[in-house]
Amino acid sequence: MLGVLDTGEDAIVITECGVEKYEIRRRQPVEDPLTRLEAQGLITPAAPNPAPWPPYESASEPDPGRVDRLIDEMKGDH
């Protein structure tokens, strides 16, 4: 025989032959993950008006050493 025991809290206990077997609780509202991460200091929101991208510089003649210079610059101590 199943029964329901109302504890008056945010939980309902289901009994079977007078023995408490299951408990049903109210779910807590799900917090927005981005809001939670920001509150924990793990992320920083984007700026509302970010600076524009720098203009693209196109070389009129291909420069074979340009890629090597860019890689060397990326490997540098920052």
C-alpha cells in the first residue's frame, strides 16, 4: 500500500506499508551558467563597445619571409 506524507516543507515523502521510500523535492531554479561563472570570477563579460579591428595590410608582392617572421614573433617571450 502506497501513501503520501506531506511534511509541510518543500518535500513530499512517499511511503510503502508505512516505510518512507521516496522523497520528491521542489527543483531549485536553474541559474544561468554565464552569470554563475561571472560571479565566481572565472569569466569577464565582453565590452559593450569593443575597439575596431585594425585595418588589414595587404602586401602587393608576396613576401616568403613574412610567415617566418610572424612565427618567430609568436614564439617570442611575451
